[in-house]
Amino acid sequence: MSIIGHQKIISFFERMIDKNSLSQSYCFVGANQMGKRTVARYLSARLLKIDEKKLDTHPDFYYLARQIDEKTDKLNKYISAAQAKQIKIRLGGKSWFGGYQAVIIDEAEKLNEEAGNALLKLLEGTAGQRVIFLLTTDDNALLPTIRSRCQMFYFLPVENKEIEDGLIKSGTNPALAAEAALLSWGRPGRAAQLAGEENYRKSVSGEIVRWQNIINQPFFKKLKSLEDLLDSKTDSLRAGEKLSDAIETWSVLWRNKMLEKVLSRHRVTLLAAGAKSENDSGGLSARQIAALINSFNAAKSLLAQNVNPKLVAEQILLSLP
């Protein structure tokens, strides 16, 4: 498996595996597409001494994530207690092959209280050679009882050059690798998706252009520009996820503008993204941009609480020039 970045974390686990000195539970913290799941899968395969491609069918491996509700065909809001209990049922008391057992719990912050208590019993038990990797974007959102029993590892953004080199090494065209790295925000997974999916690159470019066209427009035009994100035919949860993804793109754009003003550095060029060449910050000061970024963070928090996406969008647009 080709992993881009996070070599210090990987090296730590390699040493612990060689020494047979692993703890039972680790928490990987970082933004989506930062590489948490990729590293956790690599380490799980390393523990089980198998090729990563065979991981999902191995009896000593278990992957836990939110499921699709069969009745509504929508992604559940939380990981249920029944799912958490399945770890113990699936893995049983001992390893099938006498070695390690490995568990990955994705979006661990989505464990509800009952599921968290079920997992806690597993963490408190004598598991022998069982290692549990919890993945989360926000360790503060974890249940305190779970967080206190995990060793934390924080996945930070990877340098663009390292991402670009990693993509080229995996066979990506150099020009495309450079573009994907620049638009990746330091996230290897996002870079790989940008490099591999043309439609995704177009959607990111479109989101950048959309936001630039919103500035200094009348409110009704601003709202109209978000119609496709707030389509009434789309269920509220899906609309919230789409808006949250868009807000993340907007946040990065404005952080770039903040850097331009505070550090007086040359504007970062967004390749093939339709970005304007002039320093277009809508006439906002650094302080106003900081307030706008804070409003984005608040909006994402509201969406996570299932607040109506249209109300959240309107609140953002009202704060704009």
C-alpha cells in the first residue's frame, strides 16, 4: 500500500509492533481524507501479517462505521449499540490464528452513549493481542470515557510537495499531480480523489467559482446561487452534508485570503479552478475575514446538530458583504 505522509506515526507503530509493545486502543484525529483510515488499514494488515487487499475478509479484522437504514435508505446519524456489540460477537474471545485481532471504528464521535458503553466494556476487558483504532475528526466530541482510554495521534496536513511526489510515484501525470496537490489542502486522500476523478475536480472548481461569484451580490442572488445545494427534493441530512462540504471549501479559500493580508505573501494560485487573478477579498479586512471563518465553523457545528440547512445557509449569506 502506498501511503503519502504521516511517516513519524507509521514509524512509531512499526517499532511497537516489532517490540510487541502495542496498547489496546489508539485514536487517530484529523480532518476527513487526511489519511487516518489508510494508515489504520495498513497497520491492521501489518498486525495480521496479510496483504491489505485481504483485510476485509480476514476473521480477525472488524471495521465499524455508520450504516444505511434499510427502511429509509439513508445513512444513520449514529453508530448503534447493536453494531458495537457485533465486535465482540465477530471476533470472539481469541484470535482465529493465534495472533493479533484488529478493529477500526470510523467516525468514532458518532458512537451514541449506549454504543459507547458497549465499546467501553470491550476496552476494559482483557483482550490479549487486540488493537482498536478509533478514527475521528474531533477528539473532543468523543465520549469522555472512551477518550480517556485511548492514546491520541494527530494527523496534520502533509506538505504539497510530498503529496505531489507521492501521486507521481503512484503513476499520476506530473501536471495533474501538481494541480491535485495544490487543491488538496494537505490531505492525501483528497489529492488522490482529485487526481483520479475528473468529475470531482470539476465540482471543486465549480464550488470555488460559485463562492467568488457570491461576493457583493444582492441577497436573493446569493441564495439563488445555492439552489442546487439546498434542493427541496434532497433529504435534510444529505443537503446538510453537501452544504457542509461546500462550507469547508469556502473556509479554505478565506483562510488563504487571510494569509495574504496578514503575511503579505503572494496569492496562492488555484490551478484549473477558475479563480480570479486579482486579490479579491470583497473589501473585507483581516478581522472581518476571521469573523467570517468563525461563522463557517459555527455553521458546520449547527449542521452536525441537524439544523435545517437552508436556515444555516441564510445565516452565512447574511454575514457577507
